[in-house]
Amino acid sequence: MTTFADLNISAALLNALDEAGLKFPTPIQERAFSIIMSGQDVCGIAQTGTGKTLAYLLPCIRQLVYSKDRFPKMLVLVPTRELALQVAETAKMLCSYNSLVVTAVYGGVNMKPQAEALLNGTDIIIATPGRLYDLILTGALKTKMIKKFIIDEVDEMLEQGFRPQLNNIMDVLPAKRQNLMFSATLTEDVEHLINIYFDRPHRIEAAPAGTPLENIDQRIYALPNFNTKVNLLQLLLSGQEDMSGTMVFVASKRLADQVYEALSEHYTGRIGIIHGNKDQNHRLNTVQRFKNGEINILIATDIVARGIDIAGVSHVVNFDLPEVPEHYIHRIGRTGRADRKGIAISFVTEKEQEQLAEIELLMKYTVPQLELPEALVLSTLLTEDEIPKVIVKEVQIKRSTPTNTGAAFHEKKAKNTKVNHKISHKEKMMAKYGKKKTRGKKR
């Protein structure tokens, strides 16, 4: 079996890998190393959990040389703040025995400290697209020395609408550079980006998207509604099975709050929540607490379904199935990492059967359905969203049009037949006094 020592890796990198307990490269790490070292552009199609972060960091850092000007020479773009911090953490681990400086920049926090860090000098920058472009516009980031440009999770980046920022960033980078792109799926948008900016990239494919990881035991339960899902989740969490690190994925921020509210009173101090409406510090602290084992239940939206490497996730629970089939693969990939065994459990209602069929078609695998536990309470209480909406169709009454229509003329009413005429003073006096009344003789 190939070890990292068999690759053309410097002593500083080997020491860092040894200290982290990493001895053997994954297939994509082994295959990508020599190709990236050759200077070719690379397009890597890698399923989550295959170790693609090290696959591009190792050869790129191996080729970086210390420079006094301290302009960044390597740029890594990622779609989320959480992933930016994780990649930066891995890069700093690899650079622990050399003098290379790693800086992470991302939105949701004050930009000034990040700008100051870049002005002080850095060798490797890990960034989200929006914040990076803002720093370029303010002049805090100089891109003229960038030699290695990596886009990680590019399909997710395009899905989130970062195409304009990606185009703008690549337009200001030096023309002479090596481009590396890693994606879980090869969509038309990804292909379009490759055709414009890449120079005959070498394609590396490891565990194609849609392939279920062999070390993940997948199961589904057919359930009628939200409250029964909550009951089953509570039953599983309190059961015999060791759910020491459980990630619960839900479809929306609102549902995440509802699940958290339903469970928090039973698992006080053991449960956390993370979604797009939570501020940056809350999100980072919650992920860190989950990594440290301070909490063992994490309720999340798909914001942490991609790229986040959390050791010790024993179970992934899909409280709701995702709308995009590929997101299911990313979710369950949070467990069963680094050759560990993992369990993925999905709760499926009748409305979600179509989504399940699309997921199974993508994976070319039928997920086994388990019998419901005898102790499970089947709730008949429906949430507001589950109550069937009675739609009353508004009936438009069509007015009939008369067939024989004549001129729009009619006789006046009696009160409207009067003819105005002038009334003399004499007539007014007769009407008032019953006799003629004169004004008097003229003098």
C-alpha cells in the first residue's frame, strides 16, 4: 500500500502529516499528486469524503517557495465560511513545519481585520467569492503573484449564484497560472466554466457523484407526518443504539427551528442548531462545540452538508429529504469518513416518495425500508403546513348578451318632462298673497 512517504513530499510536509496521524493517501490524493505537480490544469470529480482537500493542498504547498514580498501565491475559493475555516485549518496544519502564512477571508464578519492581515503579507489565501472580490476592489488584496488557483465545491458555488464573482475574480488573476477545480458533479455550468478558463485540464474521477459510500449503512422509515418524525427521532436518540454524534438535516430554516424547539427541552445542553439565519459567531461556535463533543446532536440545513469534516459523526438523520438528489449524497457523507463506519437514516413521508425515487435512481441503489418500532407513537396531530388546504374555486358567472339590441332610448319620466320658463314678479305675488301686489307708485 502506498504511503505519503512514497510520494515526492518534503520532510516538513511529512512531519506535519505524521503529527496529524496521516500515513496513507486516499485514491484521489495518490492519483492527483503527480498530475498537479506537473503543472497541468486539473478537473477533479470527487464525491464528498474522498479527501480532496489534501489532494490539492499537498502538491500545491509542496511547490510553494517562501518569498519576501509576501503577496499570496496560492488562492483557494470555497462556497461557505465554515468550509473556508476548515480548509485554512488543514493548510495551517500542513504548514506547521515551514514558514508559509495561511489567511482565511469570508463574509459575515468585519472586513477590516482581514484586510490588515492581507496587507501584512500572506502566502496562501482561503476565501469565499463575495468577500474576496470586495478585498480586491478595496486594494487590500494584490493578485499579481497568484500561481495556483483552486476552486473547491465549484458546483455548489455556481448553485449559490456566485458565477458573476467567479468570472470577475478569474478576469483579474494572472494569465499564467495553474487552475484546479474540484466538484462533486459535472454540470453544464461547470463544463462551461472549464471551457472558458481552463487549458486542456486533466480529469480525475474518484467515487463519482451518486455512488453511495460502501461504509455507510443506509436505512429509511416511512412516516405519516412531522410530529411522528419527532417521536421517532426522540425514540432513536434515547434507544440502545450509540448515537454519539448525530447530525439531523432538515429542508428549511423554519423546520430546523421547529425540530430544535421540539427536542431542546429533552436534550438540554446536548443539542445545537445551525442555519443561514444564525450569525457567524453562533455558527462557528456550534460547529466547534459539536467537533469537541460538547454537544452530540446538531440540527442543520444543507449549509453544512458540503465539505465540513467532523470526525466522529456516527449517524446522519435526514429528517426531510432534500429537493436536489445530489444533496442526499453530500449529507450522508458527513458520516462514514476516513474508513469509519456510519449510519444514515431517512424519514420519508408519502409526499417525499418521489424525491426518494430520484435519489435511488441517482445512486442506482434501493435503500432498505425498516419496520417502525413498536414503541413509536403515531401522531395524528398535523402542523399548519400539513393541514390540507381547501381550495374554493371561484365561479365566474357569464352575463348573457341580448340578441336583439335597439337604440339606447327611453321615454322621460314625468318629473323630468318639465320645461323651464321665466316667472314674472306679478305671478310670484299672486302665488304668495293671493292678489296682485304692486311695488308702489313711482315718485
